[in-house]
Amino acid sequence: MSVTTLLFILLSVMAVGSALMMLLTKSPVHSILWLIVVFFAISGHYILLNAQFLAIVNIIVYAGAIMVLFLFVVMLMNLNSESEPAKNYRLHLIGIISGGSLLLVLLAAVMKIDLAHPVMMKVGEAGLISKLGKTLFTDYVLPFEISSVLFLSAMIGAVVIGKKD
């Protein structure tokens, strides 16, 4: 068994186990922390697929910014069991039907997997940062600059709106 296969199995077990813990944990804060572990495991898969840029962006954007935002929202909501609304059993039934349908679709997809042509790890240079940078600054330089001006105007707008009179 190669090191790549061993890392893939380890990261997959970590991702699935953390996802299960995220779903089974009662505390919303602990669920968010388990979701951060899932994002780190997915970033490890991106590195195995030779897509370092996606791995770094996944860690910075999702595990960093989005999860901090989720934590602030959950902590500001002050979730108490006394203020919890009554449970709707129709929603539970709809959730069970939706989850069963998703399970059937996933099982059908797994049964159609072609084992003769497995995914090759660390092949190609599509996910490399140097290739992405060259493409971004040669073929897509105008949309890149337009988006940077848009982000700059959004930051200026946020400062103006947040500024006190």
C-alpha cells in the first residue's frame, strides 16, 4: 500500500468521522468546530490531487472566514432549549424521505463506478498555483482587474456605511 493511498484513506476516515460528529453533536458550537475539521480533511484531499491553490483557498475562506462568521452568529443567537420552537413532525418525515432519496442516488452512482480507470493522483498541472497565475494574468487580466475595482469599491462602501457621523 502506497503512502498516497494510506493518506487518502486516513483523510477520508477523518472527513467522514468529523462529518458524523458534526451531525451528532448537540452543541452548535461543537458542530461548527467539527465542520472545520471536515474542511481541513477536504483540503488534504485537494493536496493529494495536486491542487494546492484550492487547498489553501479552502482553508482560508471556509475554515477561516466562513466558520468564524458561523461561530459569531451562533454565539449571538443565544440558543436556549426554552426558546426552541415546537418540533414539526412533517418536517422530520420530509427530511427522512429526502435523505433516503439522496442515499439511493449515491448508491446508484457508486454502482456505476468504473474501476478499470481509477483517478490518478498528482497527475497534471491544472491545480498548480503557477499555472493558475499565468492563466489569470494573461487570458483573464481584464476580468481580474474589474473584480479588484469592484472589491475596492465594496470595501470603501463598507467603511462609509460603518463610519459614525
